[in-house]
Amino acid sequence: MVLTKDYSLNGLMQFLDLKTLDIEICDVTLRDGEQTPGVVFTREEKTDIASELDAIGVEIIESGFPVVSQTEKEIVKEIASMGLNAKTCCLARSRVSDVEAAIECDVDFVSIFIAMSELHLKHKYHKSYEEMFGLAMEAVQYAKDHGLGVRFAAEDGSRTDIETLKRAFLAAEEYKVDYVSIADTIGILNPSTTYYLVKEIKKIVKTPVCIHCHDDMGMATANTLAAAEAGAKQLHTTVNGIGERAGNASLEEVLVALRVQYDIDRYDTRKLTGLSKKVERYSGIKPGVTKAVIGEHAFSHESGIHVCAILEEPRTYELFSPEMVGGQRRLIVGKHTGIKALKGIVRSMGYDLSQEALCTLIEKVKNSAETKYGISSTRLEEMIKEVKGT
């Protein structure tokens, strides 16, 4: 174990034969995140989120899907003109008309996608692989001819025959695409198969590989990191992990993992909690209280053993400090609080009670009707004053 100012490094990483990760983040909150049922961001909300992502150091912002509406197109264009350090990207189907919309938005590059799995070819497109790939390359060529960078994305890539995927990516290289992208559209991958798939693609493709993971089995972040270890360059995320169905790989989880596990510290993680709160407010979706990094209980402690140790050295029970992600520690008084921990909490509030008074206080705490939800600091202070007789 290695301790730093803000976090503990995973000491076991030294025993793995891993190359230094060469990665960049493409955050897709403004596009895939907005595809969460019921979520619609306003123009002001989208530009605000884009500014926050840029301040954190995210390299690429996928700002929307221009053909959805005229308003969407205008917002994508506005974000592209904001003068951000991040590059801007937008989504396009394999249609020249979609690419034309992207060109009009003046984004840095466009993500042109098709699905090549048997399921999608048969039940969504009702076309052959050859027909769909031809349409995709027509759109790719049009984008390249007009000076756009291109990411060629395989929707449902994780259920596409791997030889078909290789053939498509190799052929796309002939069109000088800037990235090839594997989308785990239904979240079927696990870390082992993600690593294998990316490695297999990297054996034959020189173009940088992107990974886009969904969280249907709760493995989107783990799969994204496995892809990075296998050589994926561009990692896709959303703030709070929002997105279709169970959502996407979480920006805050990926960035903290990159720092703690791989010592990549170029992102300003101190802004993560603030951004999370904004996206929660704008989307109307509250993350679970036990959500990693930004959940309400991410830095909350009630157990007496834990609280005692936390009061002496926070890293005994915190992998990383709340300050590292812009969060705040909460010491909760409740059913599991011991007298030693209570004494420390009371002192931290500026009170000094005798042993007898502490014993009385802890009885009041444990018998309180509020114990199920923990005792608020206001109520605890009232109890302390009651015990002191003031």
C-alpha cells in the first residue's frame, strides 16, 4: 500500500505487467446521457455542463445528435463555438444528410455508426452487412472530404461476430478514419471479454480504438478500465453514469479509478461532486445514496469502530479523501455509534462532556426514534444541551 496526500494507491498494481495507459476521455452526457428516458437538457444546461467538463480536463465532449431537431443542431453548433479546450463531437447515422448537419455545426469530428450484428441487420435495418457497410463508408468519405475527423462506431459491437468486426475496421482504415469504436450497447461484456475483444482488434488495426460501455450488469466502469489496459485510447463516460436503461460508464468513477489505480492525475477531480449535483438537478435523476464517489453516503460513517479510526486518520476507512472529489465527510450518530466515537464527535462539535454525561447521551441516542435514519447534527446538539442541563 502506498499513501499519498489524498488517496491510497493500489499497491498490487506493481505486480502486474501493465504498460502506462495512453487514454483520453470522451464524455457523452450531452448525447447518450440525454437519451435517458425523460431527460431533456436546455440550451443553458448543456452549455453549462460542457464548460464544467472542459474545466475538469475532459478531452472530447460529444455534444449531441444534430438531426434530432433544429434546436439540438443549434445547441451543438453553439457548444462547438464556445472556445473550449476540449474537442467537440456529434453523432451521425450512416447517412450523408446526417454528416451534412454535423458539418454545419462546425464540430471537430463526427461519430458515424452502424450496427453489424446479425440481430440488428435482420431486425432493425432489414439489410445485409455489405449494404450497411457501403452506406457507412459513403458517409465516412463525405465527412473526410469536408475536413471532419471521423469516429467509425460499431453499435452492438460486443455481439457482432469478431471476424466481421475486424473486417469492417480494417476496411474503414482505408478511408482514413481517425478512430474505430466498439459499443457494448446492451452491456453484455465483462472485464475479461472486454480485454480480449480490444486486444484482438488491436492486433490488426492501427487506428486508435474507442470503448463505449453500458451498465446493464453493473460492469461498465470495470469494462472501460479493462479496455484501457488492453490498449483502448478513447474511453466514453457520462456524469453520474446516466444513459439508456442502466446507464453508461460513470465519469466520476472512471476518473477516480484512473488516479488511484493507474496514477493518472491530469483531471481536476475536485470538481466532480459539483458537476454531479448539477447534472442531478438538470436531469431530475438522483444517484443512489451508495453510488461510488458522489453518492450521499460515499463519505458517511456510523459504525463506532470506523468513526474512532476516521477521527484519528481518515484513510483508515476512506480510499480517497472527500476533498479530492469536492465531497464532504459525514460522521453519523446512530444505532452503531460507540461511546468512544461519540466522545470524538462531541469534541469535534466543540463540547466536552464527562464520562457520566456521555453515558447518558449515548442512551438517549440509542433510544431515539430518529435512530433509524441517524441523528442530525442539530438534534445531537439539542441532546448535548439537554444532558448538560443548559
